[in-house]
Amino acid sequence: MDQDYKKLLRNFHQARWDEPIIFEMSTPGERGVLVPAASAEVQEAIGDEAAIIPESLRRKAKPALPEVGQMRVNRHYMRLSQQTLGNDVSVDIGQGTCTMKYSPKVQEHLVRSNPDIADIHPLQDESTMQGLLQIYHETEKYMKEISGMDAFSFQPGGGAHAIYANALIVRNYFKDKGEDRDEIVTTIFSHPADAGAPATCGFKVVDLMQDNELGYPTLEAFKEALSEKTAAVFITNPEDTGIFNPRIAEYVQAAHDVGALAVYDQANVNGIMGITRAKEAGFDLIHYNLHKTFSSPHGGMGPGVGALGATKELEPYLPVPQVKFDGEKYYLDCGLEKTVGKVRAFFGNAAILVRVYMWIRSLGPEGIREAALCSVLNNQYTVKKVSAIPGVTMYYADGIRRIEQCRYSWEQLKEDTGLGTEDVTRRLVDYGMEHYWQSHHPHIVPEPFTLEPTESYSKKDLDEFIAVLQQISWEAYNDPDIIRTAPHNAPVHGIKNYYETDPEKIMCSWRQYLKKTAK
Amino acid sequence: MLVAAILKKDGEVDMVTLGLIINPIAGVGGRAGLKGSDGEDIQKLALARGGTLEAGAKAEVALAELADLKGEICFLARPGAMGGDVLEKLGFSYQAIEGSFESARMPRSDGAVDSPPAKSSDSAADLQSGAGAATSAEDTVEAALQMASAGVDLLVFAGGDGTARDIYRAVGLSVPCVGIPAGVKIHSAVYANNPKSAGQVIRRFCANPTTASMVESEVMDLDEDLVRQNIVEAKLHGYLTVPRMQNLMQQAKASARFSAHDIEGIAAEIADLMQAKAESTVYIFGTGGTTYKVMEHLGLQGSLLGVDVVAQDGRRRIVLADASETELYECVKDAGEVVLIVTAIGGQGHIFGRGNQQISPRVIRLVERDNLWIVSAAEKIYGLENNTLHVDTSDPELDRELSGYRKVITGWQERIVCKVEA
């Protein structure tokens, strides 16, 4: 039953509980908690408790929640947890662009159990949460040092949110200058939110395709996209492919030459933190995703922080409140004259700031730089091994090193065997690996998959993941049926590559399910 | 001839019905170095030069992907080399349909624009191949018509660009189709990338025949006589309805699975741009499915394979439909401002010189740089070789002027910068 140390493959099998959806477990009258009646004293003080809620806001019928006892609920979710894979149980380098890394558990303990953090109410007086505000303030100092920017906001709740806030700043900035600029320029391998968030903000989008030799657009094409209508460029570097544009400063200069701002999506700065800075490349606005690069757990759509950095000139536009220090005490400042306003309730996801603060303090400047170097080293090793697997190819920039991640292609495998990236990812779970990330939209690289082996993973972890890919490639050429019928060792077997596009068949909630299946 | 309908009667047998047409002669000229297999003389020459008949084998590779669906699908096919042989070999049951032509007829008259429904040219020829009964374009057209009227869910055909043209002449956009690439020339986007992919496309379609996402893709063909003189001239001949399948169909190299870019967005953008122009401006809409659909959204019934001129002084209307070069030039030469709206044709990405020769150099020269509006679904741009659009106006000087980087309209308020080369 042990891992085969020669092949590095595990004899893995996951729990399969055949567990129903919790709504299906409902037994009328069953209760998880019996809430005690209010004491006479409380009752007297509040009077008729139902009357506290105005008539117009009261439900007419009870909510259709499942009625399940506490023990069954506990068992239900324990079983579901056994049927999942994730960062804490499997080698997660398959989640390329997500920067999955180890988040030290001591950070979790502090955030969850230290009353000075866990019990804080956002409306309590500033004087009673000086410690938390100090963490904000000092973390901002570290971010300024790492990026070279002049000020930060920790208000946005994620990367795309930060890009949107940056687009708001760009819009207001040109409104104040009286310039009519309504276009933004981005590149096809930047994160899709670099096009999507500004578009939501009202900007027209001009997209640039990659040059196949460079892997990113030529400066000539970039200049062609710029005009007196360009408000800003929103770009990632290194891009999704892991390819770094070393002439980025010239691109930024080209944007400035037409009067546009340059916005740097640094959601994933893992391969270059402590090595290059946005300031030196000339950027005006940036954001970091604190919930990946900076070691707060990432996934499940939150919680996150998109740390938004700005130059001195754009600082007045930052969202509020800002945490400031007057020499004696820390306080929340809502007084920025040109602020784009509030973009999130209170002062953002405080727990994440605490984790990030701990992580930075424990690594120090040298440690942060070393983390970047290790992640790049891990990626070089992985690229070398994975690109040699039969059926795998790499697109663009032949012979150029990828920084911290790489987008590969199973195009050759597909051509040879008819099995592509979706088939491989279904088979991955049979070896205890979470499905991998294929690609952001659009899938320009055919049959894509993206691996990002951050600094957290040991050589042994990498070897195991690579061995699994090697094994699946071998199977595709020699025993394809085992892939076609995969997964075999997961809670659900034989999943089909299936995409539902008919809105009538998509059910996102129990209520929808009941409605749409009712005959 | 109502086989499919009978099978489906009262929903007793809920089977997916597939029509299968193999053009057995397709591809014969490839190995013989003849750049195609159109025309009886060429086919004879190909066989004499050792050309082999491989279309059946390619269809077999594709249909083998469906081996475990035997209980869920049924076929309509001609007996013999046009389908029956392969189906029998793989153990599929099928309903045989008989043709009325006994020997080969009707080589295509290249250069002509095909139009559905079937129109046959009259040249006749016999072909003695080594593979049993000889077949012709006429057989393909007739079989496709029979299958269409039998109500097949999907028409599967194996062949090359010529075969696709025959299918288009027979059924137009009325029947979902999938091409198994077996010909020498595959420029049409109606073919899967390879026979195996074709099998997978059919398989996925069968899982969801009524709700599968479909797209109208180009039927293109080169003039083989010109190609043999090393002159490449691809023409747009029509469109077939094919399943939209990521990575499996020709030119669908880039997946559009999550793409929201669509014709509606492009049409809205064009409407906005037209709004901002002077009333006296005239608009030339080039050939192709994208411009056709854009016109439809603008409330105009354009010509799919032709060039139309639109004016919007007073109300928006077509002032010249399906124009010839001369008509077009005469119509717009004195207009105050001319806007030219063109789309990229197929995977080669030609914006001029393929299927729209009516838009001649002297017409293009009437259009200012910013008034050339190139429209395209983003997915088509992603599928271009080297992300490059091509111009081939027959005027090298003009080709040079048109070259460089251009913003292509891919949706409402969306552009992609593309390189344009001669």
C-alpha cells in the first residue's frame, strides 16, 4: 500500500461516501441547536421580540432550510472534507497562476484565537485597536519598500477588485485633468480582469496579441495600440505564460509618451519580489494579491486583499479609509481630497493583513528575495522535466526561460492519442493530485495546462508531480482506456468532459434544482 | 426515404441519426503531388501515378471513436465505397439509400460561385477507379439531399474542399454537418483537425444533438488549375453549419469556450460608429458570414457572398446589392465619405483578395485609413497563423500601404490589434 518509491506514484484512494446534499438529509422537526428561551429579565427589557423587526421586513413563511441534527451535520461535512483535495493534502503545483504556497499554521492560530485580532469589531473605537492599525501601517511600509510605490490601500477584497479600483482612479484622474480618454490597452496573456474590470468601469478595450517569437506583443504593435484616446495600459509581467518582458520600461514610457497612465497587475509577483520593482519600470498604479504571493491562503473566491499601490501623484485618489500615524497614535483617515471613495465595508479583510505582516516579518528582506529565487529555481527544474514528457510542448519564445510558472500544451498528445488536457486532468486525481489549472480565457495555447511550483515545494514534491504526469502520458500512449474512464480512485468515477451551456440545465442552488426538475 | 423519421416515430426509439457520405476519390491526388483531385483527368493521372484511395480508411478512424455508441446512433449511407463498406467493417447497422446516378458526372467548374440548392454543370465523365463503383460530385449532392430530406441530425462527410462545396450546394445551412478531412486541400473550416478529432466532434454532438452549440463556418476552395501553376487563390464558396468544438475543428485552434465576443457586439459597435458619421457617408459591406450577420442585426438583408452598399441618409438601407466591381466603383466614387467594412475569411485571415475581388484597388483607394473597419469574432483572430491578417489586392503598392498594425473590431467597445501583411 506504500508509495512506490521507484516510480514515486502513490497507491491512492479517496473516501467515497455517496453522501447526499444536505437538503436531501432534512427530517422535519430535527434540530441542530435548541435556542433557550429568553430569561424573564431580558423578555421584560425587549418586550415583544417579533416586533423588533418591522412588519414590512418580516418573512411570511419560514425559510426552507434543511432540518438536521448536530451530529449528522458534523458527520456530513467531515465526509465532504474527505472527498476534496487541496493545498494541505496534495502537491498543488498544478494551480498555475494561483501561486499556491504553504501558509504557516501559526498565522492561522493567531488570526483565529488571539482576541486582539479575532474579537475586534470594526466599529469599536480606534484607541482600542491600535495594534491592528499598527499592523496595517507597517505592512504598508513593507509594500512600499517591495514595490517602490508611494502609498497603498488595502481596501479591495481581491485582485479584480483592485484592478477595478485602479480603473476608477484612472477615470477620475483624467476627468480632473479634463482629458477625454476612454480606451485602455492590455495584452492577451495578461489576466482577463485587466480587460474585464476596466470595461466594467466603462472603458473601451484594445487587446494585443503576442508575437510568437517573443511571447508578448512587440513594442511596435504596442505603440500602434496607443493613442490620444488611451487612458491607461493594464498589463501583467511576467504574463500568464511565465514569460517576462525585459523591456517593460520602454513599454511604460511609450504609454507615458501619449499621456496615458501605466497600471501594473502584479497579482502574482512571486518570481520577482525583492528583485525588480514597479517604480523603476515607471508604473503609476499597481496591485498585489496578498492572498497568494504573500501567504494568506488562496482559493474559494476569498477572502482576499488586492493591495493597491500608487505614486505620489495618484495617492489622493486612493480608496478610504487609509490608516495613518500622527506620531503618537494610529487612526483611520477618510479625508483624501480626491478619493474614489469607499470600495469595501469598514477597512477591508483585516485577518489577511495580519497573516501577511507575520509572513513578511518572519522572512525579512533577504527571505522574501530568497522565496522568489527558490520559486524561479523550482520552475526551471519543472520546465526541464515536464517539457521532456512525451506529448508535452511549450509555445512561444523558444529557448527563453520562464520565470515562476509555465503554460504547457498537450497538443501533441492530443494529435497522437486523441486524449487532451481535460482527459489528463481527470486522471490526475487518481494519483492524489488536484486537477490542474488549464488556462485563463481565451485558450490560445491549445490543450493548455499551467504549472507554478512556488518556493514551498521540495524537490521530492516536484518529482512526484512530474512522475504522475509522466505516468499519465505513458498511459495515453499505451493504455488509453484507463484515462478515458478516469477517475477511478476519486469519490466520483468516470466523469465525462461535459459542458453545459443551456441555462435551463444549469442549477446553482437547491431552490433552482427543485424548480427546474419539477415536472 | 423517410427512414430517419420512421426511426424517431413517437419517440419510441430515441436515436441520433447520422448521414454518412464518403467521397472515395478524395485525396487521391495528394500523394501523387497533384495538389487536388478535382476533375476526371487528374483522378486518372493520380491513380496511374500510384495515388491511393484513403478516404474510406480516414472515415474508419473517425467512426471508430463511436464504437461504443452502437445502440444510440443509426446511419444512413449509400452502400459500398460511399459509406456502407466502412460501416459494415466497423459493425454499425445502417439504412441503405440508393442513388440514381450510375456513373460519375459533373466535375466542378472551378471559379464559379456555388449557390444552394444544387445546380449541376453539364460536363460528364467516367472514372474507372480501382475501388469499385465510380462516384462523382453528383452522387455526393444527391445523397446529401436525400439525407437532408430524411431529417438526419448530423451529416458526416469525408472528403476535401471540393466535397464540402458539394455538400454546401446540396444542403446549405439547413443541416448540421461535420467534415472528416480526407482530401488534398483542406481550407474549409467545416473540417475537424484530423479524422480522430472528427470522431470526437461527432461523439460530443451525439451526446447533445438538440442543444449543441453550432457555428457557421466557411467552405473555401482553391482553384486547382491555378495552384498547379503555383498561383494560390482561395475562394469563399459558402457556409455550412458545424458544431462549435474547442480545439477539434479547423481554425478552432484557439478555444472559444468562454468567449462572449459575438456578432451582436460587433453589430452594436458598428451601429455606434455609423451613428457618429455624417449622414452622407456610404458604407460598403464586404463578403462573408460576419458582415452578413452584422447587417442582419442592423436590419439589413445583405448578400452572403456578395458586396453591398448601404446608405443612411434618412433611413438605413441597401442602395446596391451584390455589386460587381464596376457597379461598386460607380456607386461610391463620388460619395463624400466611404466606409469599408470587411471581415477576415477563414483561417488564412485574408481581408482582401479572397472571395471579395469586387472590392478592387481603385475602390479601396477611395477609403481613408480610419474608415477601413475590419470586423471579426475574436476567436477567429486567435486562430490566425502568427496572428496575422493578409491582403492580396493584386496591387503591390496598395498591399504595402494596407500593411502594418490594425485595430480589428471584435465586439462592442472591443478591439484586437493585428498585424496586416501582404
